Amino acid sequence: EAGVAQSPRYKIIEKRQSVAFWCNPISGHATLYWYQQILGQGPKLLIQFQNNGVVDDSQLPKDRFSAERLKGVDSTLKIQPAKLEDSAVYLCASSLGIDSTDTQYFGPGTRLTVL
Amino acid sequence: AQSVAQPEDQVNVAEGNPLTVKCTYSVSGNPYLFWYVQYPNRGLQFLLKYITGDNLVKGSYGFEAEFNKSQTSFHLKKPSALVSDSALYFCAVRDDSNYQLIWGAGTKLIIKP
């Protein structure tokens, strides 16, 4: 079974530029998560989708971050414009069902550096 | 407030010795607890979870965790450490208010040959 795929793996941009990350979850997984992980910290949930609907985006900085999950499969996360404090690893995860106790499976992450 | 704590930033263990990575939690309802491991430049990998049932949960790579309700703990254990176990370990608990995971800050495990 293929795992969660993310691209790119690394991205370096200047502040005020825009950037987009892509995630392909495990086939058949209904729920998709985007997390931000700052060095030395645990992951912080940005947004959760169930199929193509948003379940929780309370911690997404909506003035600069946006995310979509078209057709309930792939997802993109965008930052526009980026700030220095956005430097982090962006993790995508998916789970089979909609139960919050379902195991989340993570992709390798995208390491973003904002200069 | 609901929370999870990993009191040790780093744990050092000699290869072949038993290891314990500590996790304590605070939730208002039934605790749902998870352990994940993160190797350098890789995403998090699921190790095990406690939902209900037996207090001793067995997981991947020979790891197990003991749920202790009275001490509100969920410590990760392995009887004999391998150098390849060196990684960052995260404990997480489900938040009763929004059903999201609350993550600990992580514990760096270093296994010395």
C-alpha cells in the first residue's frame, strides 16, 4: 500500500513570496490533515478535511494560508504572502475513517525555509 | 485544560538496556492516547495507541506502552534498546472538546552502542 505522498520535499523562498504544497493521501482515506511542525515542537493542526469538506480550520491563519481538497482526494496548502515565522515542516496526514481515534498516517513533509 | 506532557527533552540509553519514554496527560473524559516516532527528515510513524481495554498496549518495532489511569500516564517502553531506535518520540492525546490530537513537544531518544 502506497503511503502519503507530499511534494516538494524542500522549498526555499523569500518573505512575501507565495508557495504551494501538494499532498496525495492513502487511497480510500476519507480524512486529510495539514500540520505545521516548527523545529523542536510537536505538530500543530492547521486544517482537517473529511472528504472534500472542512472539519476544523480554527488554527489556520486565514489571512495568508489557504487549503483545498478537490474531489475529496488530493489537497493543496498555499501560503501567500509568506513570513519568516512560516519556516517549518508542513506535514500531511490521512486516516481511513472519520473517527478521531483512527490512526493518522503521515507523509514525509515539506521543509519550508523563508528568507 | 486538556494537555499532554513529555517531561524529558532527551533520554540516553545504552544499547541492550531497557528504555522508557515518559508521557503524562490531562483530559476530562476517557483518554485516547497515541505514540509516534519521527526519524530525521521523515514524517511521523505510528507506533501504537490506547483506546480501551488492556492497559498494556503492544506496537510496532517491539515497543509497548502502559496506560496508568491513576497516574494519568502512558509511558513508552522497550525491553532491549537498539541503536536504530534513536529518534524523536511524540505522545499525543485526543482533545475532548474538538476531537483533535494534542501533541507533546517530543523526546529525543539516543541509544549509544
